[in-house]
Amino acid sequence: MKIQDVLFLLVLTFLIYKRNSKLSLIFGLGALVLSIPLFYLQIFFTAQHLVYYAVAFIFLSIVFNLAKYKSAKSNSNKRNEA
């Protein structure tokens, strides 16, 4: 396991702990932006891993948003029944 993988797991753990979809999306877009110059410089291994990390961060953001939407929808249904 390389240092970038360990760093990714630490950041992913932090984002899961915070449960902030906006922060997760920012990290995902940041990883994509960082991968662009690496592809240009033909450092493909690191750039490809940054793209994988970006996908994971963006997927995490989607999951957080869906969970927030589901809980908001169930709360609104409970208020309508009362």
C-alpha cells in the first residue's frame, strides 16, 4: 500500500465521520483537478489513482445527499400524517 492510498483512506474516514456532502464533493473535484497535470506529465499511475479517489469521493457525496433526502422526505410524511 502506497502513501497516497493511506492518505486516501484517512481522508475518506474523515469525510465519513463528518458526513458533509459538500466537503466530499470538493475533495472529489479537487482530486480530478490535481490529476490533470499528472496526465499531461505522463505520470499515469498516480493520475489514474486520483481519478479513482475522485469517483469514490463523489459517490460518497451522492450517498450522503440521498440519505439526507430520504430522511427529509420521511420527516415530511410524518408531519403530514399528524
